Amino acid sequence: MSILYGIFIFAFGAVVGSFTNVLIYRLPKRKSIIFPGSHCPNCSSKIKPYDNIPIISYIILGGKCRNCKAKISIRYPIVELLMGLCYLTFFIAFYPNDLLRFIQFIILAPIFLSLSWIDIEHWEIPDELSISIIIVGLASALLIGSWNGLLNSVIAGGIGAIIFWILSKIGKKIFQKEALGEGDIILIAGLGTLVGVWGVFIVMIIGALIGMLAGFVVLFIRKNILKQKSPSSAVPFGPFLIIGAIVAILWGTKLVELYLSTFQV
Ligand SMILES: [Zn+2]
């Protein structure tokens, strides 16, 4: 890989990271993600193109708005940097041998990152993001496979949604509060269409396992470090389902083979 290609793909990722920031900021507020253009959340002044260069502008402006000097959230350069590094990783890992996967990850990365960030910060999953995943899932199934692939994809989304819907009803009865929200149900439908019938079980199992583990860690921190009186072990589920989906996409076939050979199904 030439260094020039690497720099270009990193810069491309950082620009998409800029857009990811728009998603993170505007979707929970139910604002349009297209209009108006970038502006300072404090003084509403329009951000000039030369002040809107990912990562670099933040450093040059010292993390402050040029007009009103209000502090700009460190989230902006972090997300841009993360996306730049993600795209560089996809390029090294998948290009040019697995072009379809490369394109798939390029499209999914901003969706996955903004969804996880919003779920952690606001405890909600915007439908727009989950529906985008459904579209990517169906389109990939059609491109890779055939009508069978598409059928598998649709069934997987349905299975995920039905299982989560049943679990949410049971959870409500037992715990008297919402354990699995509507957002989680639409998200698992999306991830299901993306990873197929075997994959959707991997997503649910891995998501639940890491989610539980994170719950214990969070409970420990809230109890012993933050000294909360009645600490809760609740964690947003979205990010863990997404980790499950990434595992299913990358190593799903191997995991299923391992399972089948172990249990001699
Ligand atoms: Zn300002």
C-alpha cells in the first residue's frame, strides 16, 4: 500500500467522521441532518469551509469557535480521528481482495459509531440508523448472493425482531420496567438482515454476554468508585449488539463451523 493511498483513505474517513458528528448531534434532537449547514451550537454563526477541516481545524482553533470563542466538544476531533483510523484499517484489511466487504464497512462504520454514541449518551437508538442498516443488509444480500440470500436475510431480521419482542414483553412482566426498548427491536432486525440466520443468533448471544459483563463492570464502578447509594447495572444494549454483529460478519462462518463440529449436529 502506498503511503499516499493511506493518507487519502484516512482523510476520507475523517471527512465521513465530520458527517458522523452531525448525526450524533442532530438525530437525538430530531433535526434535519442536511439543513442548515454546519454552525456553532453556541452563537449559531456559520462555520466557514476553512474552519471545517476534520481534526486540523480543531487544533488550529484551539478547540474554540472562531466567532464567540465557545468551547467545541472534544467529541468532534475524536470521532473524526476514529473514523479516519477505521477507514485505514478497512483499506489494509479488505482492499482490494474483498471489495464488497470494504464498501460495506465504509457505509456501516458511520452508522455503527453514531448509533453506539447516541445510545450511550441518550439511551435511545434513532430509527433512521436501524433502517439504514436494514437497507445495507438487504442490498448486500442481493449483491453477494441471490434470492436465497435475500430470503435468508429477511428471515434473520424477522427472527431477531420476534425474539427481542417476546423478551421485551417477558422482561416488562418480570422487572416491571423496560429492559429491551423498541429501538433495540428495530436494531436487531437490521443486524439480522445484515448477518443472516446463523449470524443473528451470534449477535444476540455475544451481545448479551458482553452486555452482562459490562453491566457487572458498570455496577462495580458505580458502587465502589462513584459510591452511589443504590447503583444500577443497566447499560445501553446497542453498542454490544453492534460488537456482536461485527464478530458475526468477520468470524460468523468459523464460529458456526466450530459449533457444528463440536456438537456433531
Ligand atoms: Zn460560536
